[in-house]
Amino acid sequence: MTVVNVLNVFVRYVLKSNIHWAMEFTVIAFAWLIFLGAAWGIKSGAHIGVDTIINLFSDKVKRRISVVAASLCIIYGIFILVGSYNYVSKIYSVGILSQDIKWLPQWMPRMVMPVGYALIIFRFFEALIKILKGQQTTLGLANEAKDAIDSFKVKGNKK
């Protein structure tokens, strides 16, 4: 994606021409990056968690709230997965081609939605199973405030 953009800037400003498909390619690549990155963020705990109130509760209550949250995320993901699959199926049946990448059918780049949401649903199922097994108490989201406070603590120094 970056290479294509840099190359397009060079061609545009130095050679006074244009790579006509560069913008569409960049948009498609960025969409795939976003959807695959969202699923990876769930797996690795990279998403920021807004859990100030939840952290006031005991681990048992946190677990229950997290089960409800994971279940709601899975249900929402299923709705989006079904809707995006129907959307891609319609584009496939009509046979629409890309505007700038003439040989590329539009359903191919649009597949990022059902594929991405299938991965997101899978990752939330994974988190739900870990919560139900007692391996974790929350969805495993990042806690930046706690991490920042912990980084300032001096290890082994008890006052």
C-alpha cells in the first residue's frame, strides 16, 4: 500500500502522469487492513477498554458482565456478517467490475466485510470461552491507565 502510494506520487510529480488504479488499490488494501486488524486487536488485547466502572466489581461480577458483553458482540457480529454476505452476494450476481482496476470484480474487495466479521466473531467466541473457563475475567482489552501507573512503580520498593 505504501509502496504503491509512493510510486504514484513519484509518477504524478516527476513523470507528470498517473497510476490510475493506485487510489482504488489503496482503499481496498486499507479496508482489509482495518477489518483484519480489528480481529487481531481482539485476539491480542490491543483495543482500548472502557472498564472503569466494571473494575469496581468483584471478579465473579466482572466475569458475568464480560459474558454478556461478549455475547452481545457475537450477536452484533452475526447481524453484520449476514448483511455483508447478502450485500456481497448481490454484487456477485450482478457482476459489477471495479472502476479503476478493470479486471477486478467488485465482490472480491467487498469480501473483506464477511471475512473480517467472521474473524471478529471467532475472536469473541475465543474470549467468551476463556471467560467461561475462568482463564480471564474480562474481554482482555487494553488497560492503558493501569499500565501507565504500573510503569511508574518501583519494583521491590515497599514504603
